[in-house]
Amino acid sequence: AVERTLSIVKPDAVGKNVIGEIYSRFESNGLKVVAAKMVRLTDATAGGFYAEHKERPFFPDLIEFMTSGPVMVQVLEGENAVMKNRELMGATNPKEAAAGTIRADFAQSIDANAVHGSDSLASAEREINYFFAQTELCDRA
Ligand code: CMP
């Protein structure tokens, strides 16, 4: 089925100036950008987005990293978009990411891991609504 998923190009990848290279991975694999913006997250916006990780030991480092510079936030649309995007990203820890994935090619560490992608259709819906109004989602069908 055609799905939408939320993707973030994280501060490390924006800093390395590889936004376009990462967008190319999406586009050449059948995913379309239907909304996008560059934002500098605050402690509050990053904390709300990652609320499910609040009790995890890595949470403070995660928030510090995600607020360290601007991020690109986009909604990707396509057949099986949630899983497709996760395949393109590779494993959360770039040391475990398969060759040719975004994290294998652009990421340094489990925190500076280049991209975020929704892990389920339910998360995608919450995460898209967290960053975008319905009126900001474009129809590209
Ligand atoms: P992301 O998909 O954005 O979701 C939460 C982030 O926390 C994850 O990518 C990693 O960048 C970061 N993180 C740091 N340590 C861990 C860990 N041990 N397990 C999972 N995520 C971690």
C-alpha cells in the first residue's frame, strides 16, 4: 500500500552538506518528498518528539545532539514507505548497518547516525502530525 513516513536528516548529515545525496537515495528508490522543512530543534521540540525514549540512559545525549544544529524534516510517500525508508537507512548503529545504506555511507556513531525514520505506520502518523499541519502535506499522486 502507499504509505507516508517521517524522515529527519540529522545535524551531523546537514553539517556534512549531504542533504541532497540523502534525498537522492529516497528518490531513486521510489520515495517522493511530499513535505519538507529545515528547523533548529529546541530541547522542548526534540524532547516531545523522542518522548518514548525519555527514561533511556541515552536520552540526554540524544537531545543534546539533535539540538546541536539544524535538521531537515521531511515526509516521504511511496509503496511500503515505512519499511522501505528503514531499509534505505540501515541499522541504527552505523557499525552494524549493511553496506550501501545511508547510515553505512554517511554516519559516524549511534548518536550521529545521519537519519531518523519512523519505525511503524502508527509512529509515522504521530511523527508526521508532530511536525506538519495537514495543509503542508502535498498531493503528488
Ligand atoms: P533514532 O531512529 O532517531 O531514534 C532514537 C535515537 O537514539 C536513535 O536513532 C539513535 O541515534 C539514538 N540512540 C543512542 N543510543 C541508542 C541506543 N542504545 N539504542 C537506540 N537508539 C540510540
